[in-house]
Amino acid sequence: MPRRLIIVFVLAFVVIPLSVSAQETCTCYCAGPDGAQEVGSTKPEACAGACKQKGETQVMCGFGTQSPAASPICYTKSECEGQKDEKDRQAARWVGQARDCIGGQGYCTPIRYADIELSFKLGEVEKVSDLAQYIQLGYTLLLGVATTVAIVMVMVGGIQYVIGAGAPEQLMKAKNRIKNAVIGLALLMGAYVILFTVNPQLVKLEVPSLPMVKEVKLSTIHYLCGDYRTKDECLADARRVGGADGCIWEADVGGPALCGAKAAIGKNGFPCGQGCGPGLQCVHSIPFGGGSAQDVCSDYKNGSPCAESIECLENNSECRQSRCQPMTGVAEGKPCQEGSECMSGICDAITDICLSGNETTRCALASGGGDDDKCLPDYWCPDDSGAHCERDLDNGEACERDEQCLSENCADNPGIGTGDSCQ
């Protein structure tokens, strides 16, 4: 019995995995002078050997749709040279065909412009392209200063040697000064000459020019229903965002042409939809976020949507401009000097009296001609003699002029053919 168990374990953990892995194949790509070349389907462990037989190196062994064509560091010449900086200048340089990119693609390196202004000049240089250039210029400047100091020390030592001809101690100091200056000068020059002789790049400080990487979009999923701009996008992706309830096109439930979360429908300030939540009433007003008047839910507290036919619940509050607001300022019919003093924000320029700006306000002159300044923002004034302010019309209602519409657009709808209406 134990021997049988051992055989079962060997089959399960050794033989079966080997047989499965043996069936896995990938598409092998090798690097070449004309770019990455496809060798064919092979096992992953055999790809490197196949490339070595061709005298080339392995680029990758791709599974499924994987290939060098998807490499984020491979650019075509037009893609690379089409990169622009904030000053609309060419921002990158194509370095030619790369061995590990497909034919016609290569690396793209950034172009560095001398745009960094220095707080003080390094010689005659006022701008540099990067830190490496700044350090190299500083080194060159300091090398010149050190050389000048060394020469001056040699001159000082020579003068000291001549003056102290009769004093052995002064002669020794002069010799040491000259010797030290010459040794320092030899070190300065010798180090540079030796490094330049070994490899000129050793004395040329440069920032490594690494290949640019393309932008890779990992996901196109939106995280807020309001990110969508069309109905199709809103409904197609509704299950991914907006919580467990997803998104809904609010125009389908009597709201504006916007994408919103289903969970918000029926809440304070949002379309009524199939009804309102506890403590809320459905009222024809302007929803949160603006737009045209529609059926929205409201708790009639300050800041919530309201209609003038229903009183706001909080003390000393009233419905102004489709919102419950505290009653502050001068009441209707009281003297005023400017609109900011009045609760409605409207002060009659002729009578200096606060107006309500609603249906109770006479806005037209006796001789005709309406004055919209005497009406609230969502009201308009007809031109008829002695007319009162009238509430703006919603989309779809018949109209004669733009001022009548909340959208300020009265036009004919050819698709319906019912005459002019608010659009």
C-alpha cells in the first residue's frame, strides 16, 4: 500500500506537471539588425537556443497577443519626432532602428534645451540644460581658478626666494612654496590628461539619455457616473460604477441629460423617479446641479428645492430662486437703496421699494414694455401694459420668445412640428 501511494504522488507532482508544461508553446522573437524577427512557435526554454543558432539574442517568447510591437519603449520615427514640449518645440530625437523593436521602430530620447537660468553666470554662460552641464561648467571654472592660484604661488615663491637670498630659512620656505604649487598644478593637469587619454567620456559629464516610455492606459473604467457624457456610455458601463445600484441616464426619469447614480434618484434635490424617500416630497423645482425645472424630491429645509406654493419648514425661511432660504434683509414693500438690502435681491430703481420678483410684482410700464430686472432669475416680464412677472417655461412648453424659457432658447423643433417651444 505505501508503495502505491508513492507512485501516485510521483505521477501527481512530477509526471503530470511535466506533461502540461511540455504542451505550452510561445512565439519566439530574436534580435537582429533589422529589428526583432519572429522565429516561430517553440517552447519557452528552447527560444534562447533557437536565437543563438541564428547568431542573435532572444528578445522575448510571447504568449497569445504578446509581441515586441507592444513594447512601450519602441517608437516609429514619426511618433518620436512628433513629440512637443510646452513651447511647441520638438521634444524627442529618434535614434534609429533598435534590435529589440519590430522593423521601423526604435528608441526615442528626450532633447534637452538650455532653458534653466542661472542666478549667476559661470563665465559667459547664463543658461544650462541640466545639472550635469552645470557641474561640468563649474569644474572647468574652478580648474581655471586653481591653475591661476598655483601660478601666483609660484611667482610669490620666486619673489620670496630672491628677497631671502641671505637667509637660509626664507630660502627653504620659498622652495617649499614653489614645490607645492608645482605639485598642485601637476595634479590638476595630470588627472585631467590621464582621464582624457584613457577615455574622453570620463571627463565629459552627461545625464544618461534613457529611452522614453509611452503612456500605458491600464484601465478605461470610470469611477463616477458623472464622468460619462453620453447616454450610451452611461448605460453601457452602469454596473462598474455608482455603487451596487449602478448609473442611470437621468433624462429617462424626467431629469436633465446627465449620467447619475441610481442610488441618488429619489433623494433630496434629485429627480423623484419612482418616488421619494422618507420625509421627502416631490415638487416641481430646479434640482441640485441646475438645469430646467422638473419633479425633484425635497425636505423643504434651507438649501433644498422648493416651489412658492409650498412653505419652507424652517422658521424665518421662504422660497426664493427655487431654494428654501433664510429670510434676511428688507421685506417686500419696504424702502431700499440697492438690491442687496432686499430679501429678494430686487430694489425698484424708480420707487426705491423692495420687490418680491414673482407673480405679485408688476414689472411692465403702463405704456407697455417689460422690465426683467424687476423679476427673479427664473421669471420674465411680458411687454403687455401693467403685466406681472411670470415664471419661466420648461423645455417643451409653447413659447413666443427666448426670454420666456428657462433655457433662454425658444425655437421650432422640426422633428415634432408643433410650432415654437422651449428647447
